[in-house]
Amino acid sequence: MAINISMDQATFVADFHIHSRYSRATSKNLTLEELDRVAAEKGVGVLGTGDFTHPLWFAELERELEEAEPGLYKRKGSPYGTHFLLTCEVASIYSKGGAVRRVHTPLSAPSLEVARTINRQLGQVGNLHSDGRPILGLDIAELAKGHLSPTNAVWSFPPTRGRRGFRCSVQRVGLIRWKKRLGIWRPIFSPLKQGSRLIRR
């Protein structure tokens, strides 16, 4: 999912929600080098890394990336100008209020150090090796308050429903109204993910 962001009168294309080759049903060619090259070819200025919770992918991120500016990274020695934002997606499946809840939470981290802390926290809850998008039996309120708020993680998008074709406005998840109860859920950007599209509020 790509969006155009206007910032200081400069417009660039950013795609924050991708997955690595360690997620199910993804290409084995998804290396940082290939992502860097294709992003430059397609004109994407800022690209999410995806899947920083996966130990093997995170090791590659630590090995191949260097800070370009606060919160953004670039590949060491890259001939391209792609900037990377550390991103991942956590799938929460659990029971609450007499129903099974399936919620996907995309998020970003401002640094490798913060991402490492998030990984350590989430690794105590579930198996991060199993998939690039880990599935945790964790209430999203507990995910936010107990495992992410101490790390200063930045939410890149509101949580979404975990079933294709369902509307993804947070109010329809049936859990809580995030604006009122969890201030840290307020996204840094205004679009909401709905189906496979981004809509502006």
C-alpha cells in the first residue's frame, strides 16, 4: 500500500506495509538489496522494512542498514536513495466478549534499538521465528499498554481486521474506541486502511 505524503512542500511516495521473505506466501527474492533497487525503480522514496520482529530478518536489518537521519535508514553502500522505515505487523487472535478477535496491528519503530526491545518483549509472548507476521494470543490493549508503550513505538496505521474484505476502521473491530481510550494508538498519518485501499478521513 503506497501513499503520497506532503511534507514541507515536498511530495514523495512511501510504502510502509510490506513483508519480508520470512512471511508466508511471499517471494524468496525479497532481500534488502532487491527492495532497495525496485523502490528506486518505482520511485518509492521511503519503504517499510516489514517483519522486523522476525529474528533472521532483523539480523539482516542490523547488518545491512545504517542511519540516514533520525528514524530512517539506508543500505550501506547503496547506489540508490531509498530510505527505510522499520516496520512490522503483529497478528492478534484471542477471545474477548464472547467472540474470537482477529486483529492485525501494523507498527513502526524509530530505531533498531527500540525494535530490538519490542522483539524481546514480544518474544516472551509467542514464537517470533514461526512467521514474519507473528501470531500472538494477546489482547491488543495488552499489546499496546504492556508490550509497546514502554518502547516509544510509533503506530504507523490503526489496527485492522484480520479477514480480507472486512472494513478496517478501528471502530468496527468491536473492541474499543482507540481515540478515547488509548492515546498511543493515534496514528502519525491520517489514512485508514480499508480492504486493500487507503482512504483519507
